[in-house]
Amino acid sequence: MAWLSVAVADQIQPGDFIQVDTGNLYLLVCNVKGELFAIEDQCTHDGSSMVTGCIEGDQIICPRHGARFCLRSGAALTPPAYDAVQTFPVRLYDNQIQVDIPA
Ligand code: FES
């Protein structure tokens, strides 16, 4: 695992998220009322990106068929998705938002 800087601290405002291309995978880095979360940007229902989805509370809604995922745990909360998305640790370090990703 390796900490990757993905944004400056105030770049992702509460209720907002960004997509990050790590070179190996796409992530969504989300700000939920000041808490930061990172998930793989690949819906477990049919592989869609969720970058055009929306956040409600600590959930993200896939834009294709409406599955909801918990941003904290990655758990699939509603059909048609049943498997969790991968989550990654996030930290603030030296005014940078960093995600711990597989090396
Ligand atoms: S691809 Fe996400 S709910 Fe179908």
C-alpha cells in the first residue's frame, strides 16, 4: 500500500466528490460533512462508473440502475447491486488529501 496525494485539502467540499485515476484503478474520493472516504469507482452490479451519480448522506447512488452503496463500508445497500465496492483509507497530510492504494 502507498499513500497517494489526490487533492489539496479544501478541493473537495462537503457533499462533493472527485474521480481519481491512479493508473491501475479509478477512485471516487468523497467528502461527507467533513469526513473523507474513498471507494473504487466501479459499480458491482454491472461495472459502471459512478462519477455521474450523486451522494445522499453517506451513500452514493449509481447513475445507471440506482444501486446505493455505503461510502463508509462500501456495502451494497440496495439492489440491483449485492456485492460491496472496495474502500480505501483516506487521510489529510500536509494539506493534501491522500488515499492508501495498493502499490
Ligand atoms: S451498473 Fe450500477 S446499478 Fe447497475
